[in-house]
Amino acid sequence: MASVELQGLTKYYNKRRALENLSLDIHDNEFLAVFGPAGAGKTTMLSLIAGIATPNSGTIKIGGREIGGLAPADRNVAMVFESYALYSQFNVYDNMAFPLRSPKFKLPEDKIKERVTHHAKVMRIDHLLERPIQALSNGQRQRTALGRALVRNPDLFLLDEPLSHLSANLRHSMRVELKEMRTQLGTTTIYATHDYREAMSLGDRVAMLNGGHLLQLASPDDVYFRPASIDVAKFFGDPEVNILDAKLKSSGGSKLSLHMLEENIPLPLPPDVVQVLNEKHTSKIQVGVRPPDVRIAREGDKQAFHATIYSFEPLGTRSILTLKAVDGSLVRALVDGHQTFEMDRRTQFRIDPHLLIIFDAESQRFLARSAEFSEEP
């Protein structure tokens, strides 16, 4: 186990920027999820830590020791690649034993057997040790690759999108199992993924990367409910967050209300949000509304916005409903899948101001979200 410190890490491939001035601290025994789209810099970050690539500038420390001059074999870092990189000529046992037979370890066979057997049980593949790689399912290959990395007892465990080749059902079950196995890993782990669900369900914290830059480093709750910017908010959630223009109006005294969608329906903002906006002297804002927080209202509700049904996508227990508001804005809602909606039919919807994510309209940076309890039904 070891802490990891990255300072000013920059990497270019010819003229293409892969990482630029990346700095972050990873705690001892932490499970850090690194999330971002293709080309965000996730694999480059892991490759630099593992020693597969060399940074143009910046430093990497593991356990307080700078490792820039060390060969990959001397860093005591284990990496599991997206492709698993298993040896097809070996069975499961010999794949897992391979690093322990290398010149670096040269463990006696009884010690190798002890470690392989132990980690095979952790990975739930102890019954497959004699099976050839070609006879394994993708899920079993993934477990073998994880086991091969674990037998080394590394200081740092790097996982580069290890579930991406699995089917949706198997990916979900493996995500659940990885979460259960985290306590057994007992190793500082950096997990790269392009799936926000994996990042949020597995990570103690989430590092959001895009275009080689760190956009946010925070808990899963914070990146979802208090995203650092509109860009971050759009990456977390399916369907994507609604971003709407809004105006602030004083309601007398220290009260503020919010107006949007070209309707005269004031949404009174909670006191804790008002306090933040007053302290920052902000007047131009945009608001983020998560689709599950858009509620279909009863007809005649005077606090509800008006719309027509633009599209309806049934997805089983949930459906995605797209509403066309009075000003032409499209607002996505996630609704009960047992309900049905007719296209172009008029409807109304409510938005709870306690659930709004408020951004500065110019910088698009996060300003506030209420921590107060909503009394709305």
C-alpha cells in the first residue's frame, strides 16, 4: 500500500496533448476512479505512473519516493490492461504464476502455489486453474488478469478499463463483485473508466479528466450533485442534465426568486442558496436540472411550467420524456415506465428549487445547490 502524488504531469505525443499540468494526491489504500471520455488522458496517466511512458515534465511519487528514474519493473506497480494481455499458451494457473517466476521475484514453487491459490479464491476462479485461456469466457479472463496482478502484492494497482469488453449484464455483475472485493484487495487502486456508473459506484473519489485536464476531484456525490462546471454535470447522468437559462429577481428583503422558460412562475430559492449568490454578487446564472428531478404536475397547478410532449421513450420500468417548454427549450424527464404519454399533448411539470444546480452563466462554474430538505411532495 502507498500514497501517490502527481505534480505538474504533462505528456505530449508529437504535437498532441495527452496530459497537461496534472496534479493530484491519491491517499494510501484509496480506490480512485479516473473518469473521462475517449482521449481524456486516462490511459496516459496510468502509463506514466507504471513507467510505460515518460512525461515531458512533472513528477510522480509513490509512498513519498520519486520514481521518475525507475524502470517499470522496479516500481512495484501492477497494471491490468483493457485487453487483459494474457498468455494464450499458458493455463490460468501459469498465467497467474508468471510474474512470480520472473527474475525479479524467483519465488519457490510452494510459495507461488500458496499465493496463486489464495488470489484465485478471491477472484472466484480457483476451480479454473487448469483451464486453458482459450476456454475461458471474457469474465473469467478478466478475473485471471486481475489475479495475475494481485499475486505480486503491489504497492499500487492500476486498472485500465478492465470491464469494457464485457457484455452489459456481465459488466454490471463484475462491478458489483469488484465493489465487494475492494476490501480484500488491500491496495491503493487507480481505476480508469469511461462509464460514469463504474466511477460513481466504485470510487472513494472520482477524478474527472477531459482533454488532458483535471476538471474535478471529489466524492461521487459531489461530482453528481455539485459538479464543478456545466461540462462535468453533462458527463454524469443518463439522460443528460438539463441546462436552462434563468433570471434572478429580488422578492423583497433577502429573498430571491428564479424565473425561466419565459413563464411568470417565480421559484423561491432556499436561504442557503440565496446566501451564496449574495456573497458572490452573481446575477447571470444557468441552472442544471437532473431528469429524475423533473416531475409531471397535475393539470391546473399554478406553480407548474407548461409544455407539450415532444418525444416519449419507454425503457421498461422507466421512460424518458422530452418536453417542449413555452420558450422552445427541450426538457428531459425520467418518469415511471408504467405511465404512457401521447405525442404533442399538453402537460405541465414542476421543478423543485431545492434540487437545482446553479452555475455562473459566464464562467459556467458551479455556484450553489441547496443542502436543505425540500418539503415539496
